[in-house]
Amino acid sequence: MKKIILILSGVTIIHSCEKNDGKQLNVENRKPDTLAIPDNEKNQISTTENVDYCYMNVLAKDSMTLSYKIVNGKVSGKLAYKNFEKDSSTGDVSGTVSGDTLKLNYKFMSEGTTSEREVYFLQDSGVLLEGIGSYSNNNSPNQVYVSSKAINYSKGRRLTPTDCKHLK
């Protein structure tokens, strides 16, 4: 009898852990540049020039910060991944705004080596969602996404707007 109670309790706990409360963002099937609707500015990245934009994500002892400015239609700024007990990186970003997507090239230092890779962020209800996807080296030091259509925005970090004073 005790074994049956333990088994039923275990099944109940496992089932409750798998329960989806519906609060998760459903952006998995979104593709960049497809939700840019002029009437709904919530999902548009502001292209106001010479304004500092700052975003932050903190998860336990890890953090990620992005600050950028748009000048003459071009994005430039700083991106930092500060990871606890893992490699961190800090560097410059440059790129463009395309509808609801920031398309950036991230040039950074990590473990004494300079590298470059593409990083995309999707605007969704005032936050930026980091794009996660497969990279191709194409025999160059610059890593680019294999396919911009295969970028997953639901698995990346969620950056919320912050006062730029917090990033200095």
C-alpha cells in the first residue's frame, strides 16, 4: 500500500512540474521582420536618433547588458555577457534596425581572443528577445547565422529596458 501511495505521489509531482500555466511567450514560430506593423508601435524598435537605449537581463549571478544609439540609420553600442564561473565577453555592436528586429554584429573579447558574430534581438511588448540559432563560420572569424528564418527567440535571454545609469 505504501508503494502505491509513493508511486501516485511521484506521478502527481512530475505531472504538476510539466504543467504549462500559459504565461510563456509564444514567439517560437515568429520570424524576424514579419510582425512589424506600423499601427502597433509596441513591437517596433524605435529608430529615434541620438537617444541612448539600454537593456538588461539578470538571472541568478549571470547578467547581460546592451546599450546602443542610432546615428544616421546605423546602430552602434556595447554588449556584455557577464557569466558566473563561465567565460564572459564584452564588446562593440554595430548594425541596423529592420522592423521589429535589431540585426547586430558583435565584436568582442573573450579569453584574450577577438571574435565576431551576428546577434539578433526581436522586440516584443517593450522587451528584447535574444535570438538563438546555429552559426556558420564560412572559413572566416566572423560567425553568421546559418539561416535567419531558423532563429529561435523563445530560448534566448529576455532583456528589459533599464536606466542607462545602471550600466555605467
